[in-house]
Amino acid sequence: MAREALTGSAADPVAEPDAYRALLLGRLGTDDPAVVQAESPERVASLAREAPALLRTRPAPEEWSALECLGHLVDGELVVGGRVRWILAEDQPDIVGYDQDRWVARLHRDDDPAALAATFTVLRAANLRLWASSRPEDRARIGIHRERGPESYELTFRLLAGHDRVHLDQAERALATVRAALEREDRTA
């Protein structure tokens, strides 16, 4: 998938980790990451209520559909949940990256939108409870990300909030593009 279609930026999380972090943190801005993350399940659920045909249609061959964006958000929640638990439980654990395009292609071909939304909601609630119960010294603990280097629990949590905004906006743009294309087809038919 074209990186710019994904994020609106050419920032590659592997080749340009600092630019990628800056992109996600820029999307968060000064907002409280816990508040941003607490709002995301409703946005995911709202998207999941859209017509399945709209959700499954890619706005362009190289771009993810809205449903693929939702699948990626679930993957991200699952992966980050594991990462922060390693960070909290172990001393400077190795944090493995993953190829998001492969995960989407191999894991999210025929997903049920409602099931994705339910899974995201449960995972997010567990991860927000963990954050709420953490202490400042917990949030300062770090893991060593193989692609981006040292990252604290707090940084990981902040990045995830920006990641939500990037991919929820991407899903909404995908739906708007698909709807607009269908409307043009209807007018010309």
C-alpha cells in the first residue's frame, strides 16, 4: 500500500522511525492519550455499522478498505497490549515489529465488522485499565523496539492514540471515497 495513502505522509515506520513517531505524536498533539483512546471504540463501532459492501471496497487498488483499517486497528491494539505488558513485566524487553500490510492481507480478508468492533472494544478496555492502574515509574519503563529503538510505556501509549486517529481518519476517507464513486456511477447510469 502506498505509504502516503496510509498516513498522508511518506513517513515509513521502519526506514524513518523518527518521522513516523513525529507523525503519530503530531496527530495526538497535546490531547490526553487516554481520552483519545477511550473515544476510539465508538468510532470503530460506528464505522462497523456501515454497509459491508462499502466497508470491503478499496478506494484504490493500493489503499486499504475501511474494513482493512478496522482490522489493522484490532491488530495494533493486540500487539501494543502485548508490548506494554512485556515492558511492564520484564527489563528492557525486545519489542518485535510486524509488517502491517501482510497482517491485513492475511488476517482480514473476510472479517465480520461487528466482530472486529467488539474485539477492539474489549482489548481497548483492558489496555486502558492497565494504563489507569500504572504508576509514573511504570510508565517510564522501556522496551527496545527492533525498528525504532528504546520506547517507554508512556511513549507507546501516546503513539497508539495518534495511531488511532491516523487509521480512523483513513477508514472514514476510504468510505467517503467509495460512496462518492458509487454516487458518480448512479448519476451516469
